[in-house]
Amino acid sequence: MIAHVILFTPRAELPDAARQDLLADLATAAATIPSVRRFRVGARVKHGLPGYEQVMATNYAYAAIIEFDDLDGLKAYLAHPAHNAIGGHFTASAERSLAYDYVLDDLPVGR
């Protein structure tokens, strides 16, 4: 499985309408790009444990994680017009952002 991981913080002065447009375009991408297997977006959780959060030099308020079966699926996503709409929002609205791609394997967990 391939995970496309985005960390981002919107500009503080970003209008609510622009935030809603970004969320709408994320939902459109999740629903219309065939190679997307899972699309999750969420806000950062802070828990206050000493020595953990304090070592993070840069705060990213949100994460988006998009999963694909394989590298071809990621490439199809990146070339899709719905992805271009998302990219335009991030360029215009993010104070800071990162995007990385990873090959992930499931490991057994004990329960």
C-alpha cells in the first residue's frame, strides 16, 4: 500500500469560505478519483505529555492521509484534475505544508 501524507497549517487570516472550499474539494477528490482506497483528514491532537510534543520544531494543525493500492494509483491521483484543485487550495491557503509518500506494510498486532 502507498500512503500520500500531507501535513499543513492554513493561514490564520484564511476566510471561512476558502476553508469550506478546500474541504469540498477534498471530498470531491476522495469520491471521484478511482485509485483512492482511503482518504482521511483530521486536526492535530495535543495531549501535553512532557518531552514529546515539545521536540516538534514545527506545528502542523492538520493531516491528510490518502491511501492507494500501488505506485500507479498514486501517480493517477497526482495527475487527476480533482487533485489539481486541491493543490491550488494548498498553494493559496497554507501557511506551511509538507507532502511525502510512503510504502506501508501491515504488521501483526496483539489483542
